[in-house]
Amino acid sequence: MVLRVEYIVILLTVLTLFFSLSFDAEKSKKVAQVEKKDLEFDATIFREVDKNSTISSAFAMSGTRVKDTLRLKNIKFSNSDIKYLIGNNSTYKNNVITLNGDVKMLTVDGLYCETQSARYTKDDRVIYILKPFRGHMGENRLDGDTLRYFLNEKRILVENPRAIIITAN
């Protein structure tokens, strides 16, 4: 009879250890999932500056940073060439901003465009409109499937353009 009680005590001890270790494993899985985000923020302004002035500025209602990528909600970006570039969702990685959802853009030159997807590459200073767009510059109207605006050269390339150009007599 004494041997059976010892077996029961050993069995209960082993079961207790097994269950306690399994609960710790579950906790470590949850911690590992949370650690994937490096940073989470709300209503934040990002500014790129040099010694004398602001080079560019971006405001985001919310966002996260995972590794080297920022994921931003409701962003408004501006710099010396772009008065504003607005989108519902965006990512920023390797000096490239990609915007999706109700994208609106106004350049300092006066080119205004609306689309659903756009990308701005800071190093090349090129704006890519990736989906069909509607735009205007003053009284001139421009629609098309895609657009590339080379800010250094003030040159626009449009795929399948539809335009109304007003000229002076």
C-alpha cells in the first residue's frame, strides 16, 4: 500500500511540472509575437533637417515600425518640390514612400493629381503614379493610366494620356 502512494505522489509531481512548463511556453510565444514591432506611434510628425532648414516633413495619424520599414496611416508628406502628397496607407523604406488609397498630390509647380496608388523616390526625385489618375495644372486637364514626374527635369511621362491643353492665342 505504501508503494502505491509513492507512485501517486511521483505521478502528480511529474504532471505538475509538465503543466507548469507548458504554460511558460505559451507565454514565451505571446512575447515573441509582440516583439516583432519595433515601435508604435500616433499623431507623429517626421522632419528631415540639415543645418539650415527642413528638407522634408511628414505627418501620420498612426503607424508602426517593423525592422527598417515604417507603415503609416493617413500620411501627409511635403518637401521643396511637393506641397503635399496624401494617402490613406503608406510605407516608407529605403527613401521610398509608397502610398495607397485616396492619394492626392500637389506639386510646387501646380500639378494636381488624384489616384489610388503612388510612389515617391527621394533619391531620384521622381513621383510615380501607379494607377489611373486624374490631374490638372491650371486650366489644363490630364488623365491617364500611369504617370512619371521627373522633378529635376520638370518632365512628365504618361501612359495612355487624355488631355485638354489650353494655349494662349
